[in-house]
Amino acid sequence: MLFNSWGYLLFLLLVVPLHWSLGGPRLRLWLLVAASIGFYSMWRWEFSLLVLFSACVDYVAAGRIAASESPGIRRRWLAASLGVNLGLLVAFKYTYFIYDNVRLLASAGGTDLPALQDLGLRIVLPLGISFYTFQTISYTIDVYRRVIPPTRSLVSFLCYVTFWPQLIAGPVLRAGEVIPQLEARRIFRARDLWLGFGLVVVGLFKKVVLADGLAPMVDDAFARDPADLNALDVWVAAFLFGFQIYFDFSGYSDVAIGSARMLGLVFPRNFDWPYLATSPREFWTRWHISLSSWIRDYLYAPLTGRPFHTRSVGGIGEATRSDPSRRHTALLLTWFIMGLWHGAAWTFAVWGLYHAALILLYRAVPVLAAFPERRPRLAWMLLLPLTMAGWIPFRAQSLEQALTLMGHLIDPRAYRIAGHAVPLGAYLWAGIVLAAMLAIHAILRRDHRSPFPAWARSVAATAATAVMVCAILVCLRAAKQFIYFQF
């Protein structure tokens, strides 16, 4: 079941009132677990067993870790948890990728190996495996680090892992942020229901109206022969996809956070106007905050030897002080892994290394490092196109296409007005979306200083919500799944 479907709206309409009609927290937990497993099973019921298996492994491992004072036993149970979870992730997501690269090396050595598909092996990637694997791993590691005690309630832990809003594409939240809320006796508040509904509306508007509206132009641009595109065409394609993926994924996050809020659960925000960042470090405190902060605390911090954080806030962009060579090596390795986490292809690895290179460039060049503070507007004007260019390998259909398109951007001969292949309408839409983004942010930033009374602002917000609801009703269809579902 997709968030952008009538079925999901009906699902919410049934589960939310039923949840609040139940008296105790435990009954509500069982309802949420049942609803979440049912939600996931509507895709492939057999893979819901995989989610439950992964959750049970971590539930047992965390309990054993907490019960023992022996460092060796604690490490063995941690290794068991990591081994099972990462083993499943690698087996389902990276088997084809690893084997295909082995085939390429063997072919270079004169040996031809058959494709796995020709051998009869068919691997279906479980929906959301990258997200729920990271989530369960964080729980075991937090118990090992003694950040949190293990929960004694299996149903609480199952609800934390399987909770449907965050199961498929995040946010990747910590057990310490979610389980206490699940176990608490939550009181129905109309404000939570209204705020949650508003987030769901905004998220669906971003997805079905904006992201899906931009998708045909993006698909058309990246389906063309790279040789037919000039540099301006490539820039427009990069900007349009940058906007599409932002509206698509932040829209999903809004629906997820809003759905949880309607149940009285407060999740931290996952996006914070990332395209207004003035440095690469700041961008990653604004984009996919729950994942970037996860990477910071469970990968980057151990590699650099720096203290970790315990909340899904801040992102990977936070400054650290350690040995420069160790810090730079950790950065490159972290971003290489983060790129491959997004997809089993070298294009994603290039995307990750591109962002690592940007961060290293800003670290190494003092003028760039000081630019955001001294000239924030110029710093934004420099970073925005650099960020958008980074989306090219993320969207490209092959590494060859990605490198060719990025090569156009640095080739002066490719900058020509005549002979554009991308329709002028795409150029116009890229400019409109950018201008609208800046205008809406300026309006929202000045809202608290508005000369209009609170009732007038409330009327304006209600009218805007009504317009978005009408647009959603016209455009709502489950034809296009969310981009991050493939990860």
C-alpha cells in the first residue's frame, strides 16, 4: 500500500479512531503492530516474516548484552546482531552487485561467468530493508553502549521496528526516541490530530502534485542521448530532479511524521529547507536528518574516535575535531558507504564520494570555509548548483551517462544557447519552482512578525490547506511510488 493512494487514506481513517478508542497502552501497541504487519503484508506477506525475524534477533541480543557484564559475551552478542542484520541486507540488496563486479573482473582475465539470473537465482529486494535494518541495529548498539536499557516488552519493540509510517522509508529513529512514547499512556489531543492531518496534506501535495508533476520532465531529460544535451540542458535536468527528489522524499517524511502525530507520537523533522544551505556541512544538517545523524553516530563517530550523540538531530554536518588524516579518511569511507546504502550501483558510490569531495574542498580552502558566514547569499548561490550537480549520478541510468553529463558542466564548449534538447517548458518550470521555494520560505520566516492578526493568519492557513486538499483529490493516484522505496 502506497501513501499516495486512496487505500492509505482509508487505512488511516480506520486505524486512528480505533487506536484512540482503546483504553490502555498495551492494547494500542498490539493494534499498531497488527496494523503495521498488515500494512507491510499488502505488498508481500512473506517478507513481513523477515522483518519479524530481524526484530526478534535484536530483541534477544540486546537482552543478553544488558544481562552480562562480560565484555567478551557482550561483544559476541553484538556481533551476532550485526552479522544477522547486515548479512540479510547484503544478501538481498548487494548479491547481484557483488557478483556482477566479480564477473567483470573474471571477464577481464579471460573467464566468462554466467549471470545469476541465468543460473535461476531471483532475488526480490524487501521493501524498506535498508531502513529497518539500520533502525534495529541502532537499538542493539545503544544497549551495548548503555545509552538505553533494553525494553522488556516484546510488543513494544515489535511496534518500534514495524511501525508502518517509518517502516519503509524512515525516518530512521532511535529506540530511545520512540519506545517511551509508545509505552506511555497517550491522551487524545485535537491539536495533535490537526497538526498530523496538516502534515499529511502537505506531504501528499508535495508528492502527487509537485514531485509527480516534475517527473515526466525529468524522465524525458535523462532518457535522451547525453550527446544531444548541452550544458544548460544538463543543469535544468539536474535542478528538476533535485526538486523532484526533495518533494518526493520530504513529502513521504511529512506523511510519515504526520501519521504518527495523529496517533500522539512526536517524531523529529527529517528535512529543514536543505536547498537554502550555504555550505555542504550545513546541507547535511538539513537533508534526511535522521539518516545523516545515524551515519554520524554509528559510523563516522567510531571511525574518527569522537563522542557520539543519542538523538536523531543535527545531521552528519556537525563539526568534529580529530587528526586530519583520520578525519578525512573516515569522511571518504563514510560517504562511500552512504552512497552504496542508497543503491547497489557505482553511480550511488560516485554520488557519495562527490559529497565527500565537496566537504573536503570546503575544509581545505579557507575562503570557502569562511564564505557562508561572511557572504551567506553568495555562498548559497555557489552551493545550490554544486548540490544540484551532485544529483546527476544519483539519477543517471549508468555510470557512463553520469560522467558524460557531469563532463558537459565543466566543458566551456557545451554552453550554447542554440540547439537545446530539453523543452523550454522545463527551463521555465525549473525557474518557477526555485522562485516559489524562496518566496514561500521568506513568507514563513516572517510569519511571526506579520502585521496581520492571528485569526487572519489562521484563515490563510486553512485556505491554503483547502487548496492543497483539492489539488490532491484531483491528482491522487498510486501510479508512481516514492523514490526512496527502492532503497
